[in-house]
Amino acid sequence: MEILTALLLSWPYIVGSATVYFTTLIFYRLFLHPLAKFPGPKVAAITRYYEAYYDIVQNGQYIFRIQELHKKYGPIIRISPYELHILDSAFYEKLYCQEGRWEKYSWAYDAFGVKDSIISTANHELHKARRQPLDAYFSKTKVANQQALILRNLEKLCSRLSKVSGSRKPINLGAALSAFTRDVSTEFMIGKSYNDLDHEDFNIALTNMTTTGFGFIWRMTKHITWFGPAMKAIPFDWAMKLSNDDTKAFLSMLRTSEQDTKELMAAATSPSPDEKAQRTIVHEIMDSSLPTSDKSFERVAGDVATVTSAGFETTSSALRLIIYHVFSKPDILQRLRTELATLGSADKFEWRRLEQLSYLTSVLMEGLRMSPGVVSRLARIAPDRDIMYKEWVIPAGTPVGMSVLTLHMDKTLYPDPRHFDPDRWMDLEVRKRADKVFAPFSKGTRMCIGMYLAWAEMYLVLATLVQQFNFEFEGASAKDFVCSSDEFSPGTSSLAVLKVFVTPYEG
């Protein structure tokens, strides 16, 4: 009774203290904070829950809300109590460059739940050290030397399409492309193919999880920091019983990936290694000069999970958009076929020769303009210096972001930006001028490490499909493949579905 009386008597004190605290915090963020001078909505300056509303309740719409805020407040705005956003194509190369120390905004990346992985490492020097062992592995030369691996999986894809060719039985090409990029990614990086192309439905449950579920968990964990760790803490057997088919497929993949990582680590550190075994990213990490702490199972498994999965939906999403536009526009399709015919039969296509084809390259660039690998703002921090933007002085340590998707849809850079127009890239001078702001794989010190693998896949897939098949789409439209939500990578209303009727192309 005495405890209850004490609590009742102290209640006004608790309410009063909370009121004073939050009033003081609001006053500080609005008037005394180093970012108080920057324009933007007051509610965003007060609390991150403004962003949380668009991230969680509105399902990844903050990226589009930011575009609207720029129209009202100008090219530089405060989008949270701690972060700025800039919409100015001329500034992109200054923020995402190779010179100087640039760190990531850990708040956004910690939500992935793999804090020590390369993709989530915030510190500039530490990231450089962790990435260095893998740079040569993902070089253009290395990818070109592994072209047979890509072609082997592409042959599988074509075989599946040929089986339904002429049958008037639709096949989900969208899921097939996701299966293809997963099989290539895992085989290239860890020497393991999970053979999703052999699944009757192309393991679409995993595709569903990686296109929507993963992004939702990431957005939730940004704002509710215990959410992701709580999900990971659930025992595997319990999680499998409680989960739907999509989540079960994802959990099974993670467990398999962890087991494969353990085996690869053991093989890489074996006193008598198998000289004929494929080298993998695990071998590169374990053989590097990184400290022992960076060769722990937790950190290596984190790199395996994030680096391999980064090549899943980023590439397949762009391919779905490109294939829809190419096969729904006869003039584009015919120009591609005419150009590809100069190289001979499809079974003799080589990535380096395909790169020399101007129109094919223009088609791929246009697809990547509309569907870049990452659409979320990638905030950068200059930890040791202020940043100048026009008359604004941005204090050192401030996260500053820009969205590639927003730049790629800038009418001043790309007239009629929502129109798929490969011809905009046919002028080499235009390409050269656009290079500073055309960034489907980002730019600077944190540029996508798997960029060349993605390019090789897209060149070979599009060239091969164009010369072997005709596609008629079932229930699809252009808007189905345009980014409609921030899942870190592009979230689309199609949910990776692209159903087609297949017929052979006789040439």
C-alpha cells in the first residue's frame, strides 16, 4: 500500500519531468542544434518518427516524400534531427568521390543486423581494409574469366524457357531471372550453387522474401532497433514453425549459407588444402592480412550473406524492367536483333564483344537509369572536416545523403525521364557528360563491389534472350517495374512477377 501511495504521489513529478525534458529537447533541435539553420519541415527536425511514418506505415515512401520536400524547401533540406539531404546533380560527384575520408551513416546500416560486414562498416579506414582483399576477386578481368559460369546458368534458364516454348503455358520469367542471379551470385562468390533454376517455381518463396520482407525488416529495425535482433534471437526450429513459406525459404537459405561458410573457412585454413577447389571470397578473406578478429565466423558469415545477396534482386529487378520494355516495343527489339546479328549466333556471345555494341549498351544503361541497384539515400559523413554546399556550411560529422533514383529521374538531365528511351545514350558525348551523375552502382569509395558481375550478367542475358525467344506478356504494364517503394533496392508493384508466353525466335 505504501508503495502504491508513493507511486501516485510521484506521478505528477514524473509527468512534469518528462514534459520539461521533451520541451527542452524540442527547443534545442529547433533552435540550438548545429542543423537548426537548414530548411525543412519542423516535425522532421524534432523527431525521426516523421520518417518512421513514411517508412513503416506508408511502406517505404520516405524517398518520395523527400522529393516533395525539396520542391517546397529547396535543394538542401533537413530530413531528420541529424541528417541532411541534397538534390543537386552538380554536387553528386563532390559527395560520392574517391578523395578524402567518407564514412557511412551507421544508423541506416546497423539495421541490416550484420554490423561488421563490409557493407555495414561505417569507418572509412576499417572499410578500406576489409574491402581490399576482395577487390581483385571482383575485378573486370576476374569476372571475364568466369564467363563460363554465367553462361552455364544462362543455358539452364534458356532450357527452362524452351520447355514451355509454343505451349501457350505462361512462365514466370520474373522469378526465373531472380533464380538465375541467385545461382550465379552464390556460385561465383562461394563456389556453391543452390540450383534455384531447377525448382519448378524457381524458388519463388525466396524471391518474395528478398523483394519485400527483407526491406520491411530493415525499415522496421532502423526505427525500432530491437526488432531485427529479436527476430534473429528466435530459435530456428520455432521460427520455422511460426513462419510463412517465404520466411521459411529465407531462413533455410541463411542456415545453408552459414554451414557452407563454416566448411569454406575450414577448407581455407586447412594445412593440406585441395589445390583443385575453387577459390572463394572466404579464401580471400582468410588468406588476407586482416587481423584475426576480422576472420571470425560471425564476420565472415556476415560478408558472405551480404555480398552474395547484394547481387540478387538488384540485377534481376533491372533485367525485368529492361526485358519488359524491349519485348513490348518492336522497334527496340528489332534494332537489338539487327545489331546482335553482326556477332553471329547467340552461342558465341562473349561479354567483352557485347560491350562494344552501342545500342545494346544504351538499352542496358537506360534500364539501369530507371532501376538502379540501390534507391535508398546513401548518406555519407565527412568526419574530419566541414562540407561546403553553395552558401551552406555543413558541420563535420553530419550525415548527408542523395538518392540516385531521384537524380536519374531529373527532367533537366533526362527529358521525359519516365519514358524508356535508349536513344538518349547513343551520343557518346552525352554519355560522357552524364557519367558524373549516372550512378546505378553508386560512386566513390563505397561503389558496389559486384558491379562488373552485374554488367556481365545483364549483357549476356539480354543478348541471349533477344536472339533466342519471343515473349508475349500476360497482365503486365510498364508501371509494374518502376520503383514504388524503398526496399533499399527498388521495390516494385510487380513483386518480381513477369509472366510470359514463350515462342522461339527463328532469326
